Amino acid sequence: MQNLRTRTKAQARVATARNRMAIWAAMGAMGVIVTLAAASLVRADGHEKIVSSHGYSFYGDLSYPEDYTHFDYVNPDAPKGGEIALGVVGTFDSMHPYTRKGRAGALSSVMYESLLGEGTNASAPADVYAEYYGLLAERLEYDEGKNWVIFYMRPEAKFSDGSPVTAHDIAFSHNLLLDEGLKSYADAVRKRIPKVEVIDDHTIKFYFTEGISRRSLIDQVGFVPAWSKKWYEETGAGLDESRLEVSPGSGPYMIEDVDVNRRIVYKRNPEYWGNDLPFNVGRNNFDNIRIEYFGDAESAFQAFLAGEFTYRTESDSKKWATRYDVSKVQDGQILKKELNDGTPPTPSGIVFNLNSDVFADKKVREAVALAYNFEWTNASLQYDLFKQRFSYSQDTPLMARGVPEGAEKAFLESLGDLVPDALFTEEARVAHTSNGARLFDRRNARRAMALLDEAGWAVGDDGTRRNADGEVLEINFLFNSSSADTLSGAMENFVSNVGKLGISIKLEKVDPSQYTSRERDRDYDLVFDSYAALLGTGTGLMQRYGSEAAEFSLFNPAGLASPLVDAIIEASLNAETREEENASITALDRVLRYEFIMIPLWYKPNHWVAYYDMFEHPDVIPPFALGQLDFWWYNADKAEALKASGALR
């Protein structure tokens, strides 16, 4: 049977939604198609089977063998050198990204690694999903029942200050996250990982709680960022504090320069211990990564055209359609490209705060949603470049369609009375359609007003809706003032339509710092935010969608707390086959859409990128990462020509 890597690379050549489906169809149907040759099963005392491997996946299927030399999609001969510079809109006052306090600088976790990869859980390898390969760890062992795992670390690994990375650092980092990290994370991990044992300087063992799902246990501990125990003890620093000084990392980059709210420069560590590992061949190619900060989107765009920074991922459709018709693009000094994106789009949209009294009634949420006109917005503001999103697994085989059938139906039936009858008889919720000829769709407005009447919000003589107690239907919509002009315009039009329904709504545009603070405190009725796409199961679903952390989880801006969602996640975590897992995720997509926690907006099927013609990338972009900071590289001759022409500052 054809190897997954080969198929994924071939499929990734096409950027249409149809081929996005093909990628996921191949992965969803593969079962255990990849051999277990990467891992060996041996018997220990007591006849217990022990798995020993250079990597990990839940089903034991690894695409890359133990003797792999590099990931398939990288250029192993990519030159090292040069600088890539990016622009960021907003502010920062910290270089410590692991705290609720302050606003961390862009890429401030880039210095840290983990046992199974980068500490940021970056997509490496980016051509396969849910497969992890040793970085700080050269191999791991675990019992067949996944009751424990032992990581054997690379003795050559060291922090940027020259000190070794040891098992003591991993145990310290794990415990520091439990003691001072996000409460939703700490509460979940304590219940699942009761004990960590340092066997020797380079060997560490984690024990897992009996009677719980084996999901996201080994990969959970495998992705704990490695922090220097020595540095924390010497400085007395805490994890839950905002600061510019940070602990040394073991990764390929370290901080070179920080100018608060203006610039951050990361420098490739010339003494990086892991340069020659197969995991890193063809990766980490730039000598410097520079981040330039700007106060608003327009100034950032103008700075890019002026050559103040060199790479830009575009999200503004108006700019993409109309603003790149400049001499630098026409002359080929700036390349404008659409590159393949094989992942489902981020589920972004206008999120309802379900703890807000006004949104306790789904009818009110549905009425407010009907004020959004995708068709008009896309045609009038976005040059018809977007598609309308409605699923958390958009354009993949995991997306719920029609009424439940087959394995998904059987899965929902197994949950008993928790499942409303409507979920079996009604087709999966899709976004409403609107009249694209006018912003205010009167047909949808009539439906919305009827829903508001049913919910007890009647229109008074002054055109304002009030309930039986005379309270005005008021909504505040929190919005980041640094957002792109097109997004801002779309939200202003939405707010205008909501107001025409008799609702008192205020679009509160606040600066990035206030936005971050208020978002953390859930000080809003509506907020433009996002969730993570449903790619597969894992305990992270509990933090994003589960009830237990709903009151405080930063990853659940709606505050969703649904017994049905909890039951689906719990059952999904206990799935024993890929087919069972897929059925549970499809059901979760269906139920999240039924719960209606956000107004889904739009998505683009490809990456929109613009960059000065001094960077190169593989011909085939892997489906799970664009990789501009990962596996792209610098062409020194082209860069010199651009500088000589005056294209770059």
C-alpha cells in the first residue's frame, strides 16, 4: 500500500478545496496503513509488552523510519544565512509567553524545545498528522497499555548558556506548569499524570492515572517545554509573571535584541547542539528573524512596500485584490503567491459569551446571527475571494453533513438521552444565506425579529427592544482596534444591521492591550475570536470545549459548558480505532454547530503570501505548515541584487 508521505506530498500540490478533501480522505481512511517497523515490541518481566521507538503516535503508525535522514518536504541542502523580517500590528510588554500577565512579544516561545519537538508544538513533521519524533529525546519506551512512558534524552543537548539539558529540567518544567501555569491546564494534567520520576540525568519516567483515556498522555508530557531549572532557581523568577528577561532555551534561536513595542530580533545560535539531527536537517535556515511592530495595519502594509520588512502573510482581501499593483510587484522584486493550505480553516467568528444573560436563549443568538450578510460582505468588501465557513472541520471528511448516518449515528445513539431528537432528524447546521444585492436582508430581518419576539424581547414605540421587566436589549461587542480595515468594516456593517433589529449594540474598539485584558476577563457579550479546528481527538478538547474549565479557560471564549459535548469528548478520548475516533469528531462538529456558540464568518482556501524575491521554498508545501520560518531559506545573490536596486531599506 502506498506510503502516507508519498501520497500526502502528491496531494499537497493542489490548492483547491476539493484536494484539501482528498488529503483528509486519505488520512481518515488510512486506518493503520503505516507499518510498525519504527517501533519494536519486547517483553519485560511479567510478560508485559514494551514499545521502544524513535517516535510516537497513538495508533503506533509512524511514517518515518528510525534511520530517516530528513523530513521529505525539506530541502536538505538549503543554505544557512540571511534574515527574514516580518511585520506585526500591536504592542508587547513581555518576552515571557507562559503567563496570563502582560502581552508577550511575537515568537517569544521560539527558544524552547521539548522531548518530542519544539516546545510550541509546531508542526514537525508537517506532512503527517499526530506523529511525533524525538528531539531532546532520542527514544522512548512505554508499556502496551500506556500506563507510563520513559524518555531517554540526548546527552549532547544543551541550553544556549552552555549548560546541559537534563531530566531534572524536564521534571522542573512539568511541575512549574502545574504550580504556576494556566489553571485549566494544571487541573487537567494533575488528574492524568500523578507522578514524574527522574531516573538519572538523562532518563525520565512519567506515570499515568489508571482508568482514564490513554489519549494525549505521552504526547502531553512529550511537549512540555524544557526550561532551565538552574536559571529559575538562581533568579527566583516565577512562571506567572510578565518580564522581558527570559530563561535560556535549547532551541536553534535565541533573543538578540528587544526594543519594546518596536522590534524583536532572534538570532540563530551558532552553537546550537541539534544542527545535524535528522529532525532539523533543512530547517532553521535563517541567521536572523526580525519582527517589526506597527500601530495599525495600514502603516505595516506601507512599511512592507517600502522594504522595512521582507515577508508578509496577507489576510485582508482588499489589499490582496487591489493594493499589490505596484512597481515592485510588477518588476518581480516582490512575489505575490497563493500557496497550498491543507489544514481545515481556523474556526474564527463572532463568539457569543454564553455567560451573558442576553445570550442564554439560543433564539437571541440566532436572531443576532441573521444580521450578518456574508454574500454582501464577500462581494462588496472582499472581492469574492472568500468562502463561507460553518464547520469546525470545514472541507474534510470529518465535517458533519446532512443527518447522522452509519458510524456517526451509532455513536450518537450510544450517548442515550443526552442527544436531542433534533440532532437525528435535522440536517447539520450550515450558515444562513443572504441577499448579496443589499447589506440589510429584509427576509432574514423578519426571521430575526420573529425570533426576538418569541424570546420575549418586544419592540417599543421608540423602536427599542425590551423584556417584560422593561430592560433594554443591550449588547457590547469587544473588538481589537488594530485589526485590518476590511475586517473592521465588515464588523461595523454587522453592527449596523443588528441595530436595525431594535437591539442596542455598541462596537467597542479598544487597543490591543485592553483587548487582551478584557478578553481574559470575559468582559464582553460578543467578541471576534476563534477556536481550534477539529483535526482529531485529544484532551485539549476539554480545555477548548469542556465544561470543567468553561468559567476560566482562555481557549473557550464562549464559556461553552454542555453535558452532551463533555460526553462526546469523553467517548472520543476512549476510541480504540481510527474509525471510532472519526465518528466521534464528526459528531462533535455536528453538536458544536447545534449549540451555536459563534457566528461563523469566512475563510480562504490558500495561504496568501507576499515577499521580496530573496527567499525560496520547496516546490511542494506540506499540508500542515506553510513553513516560512521553518524550512524556507535565503538566497544571498538575490538579496544583494535587491539591496543594490534600492528595493530594501
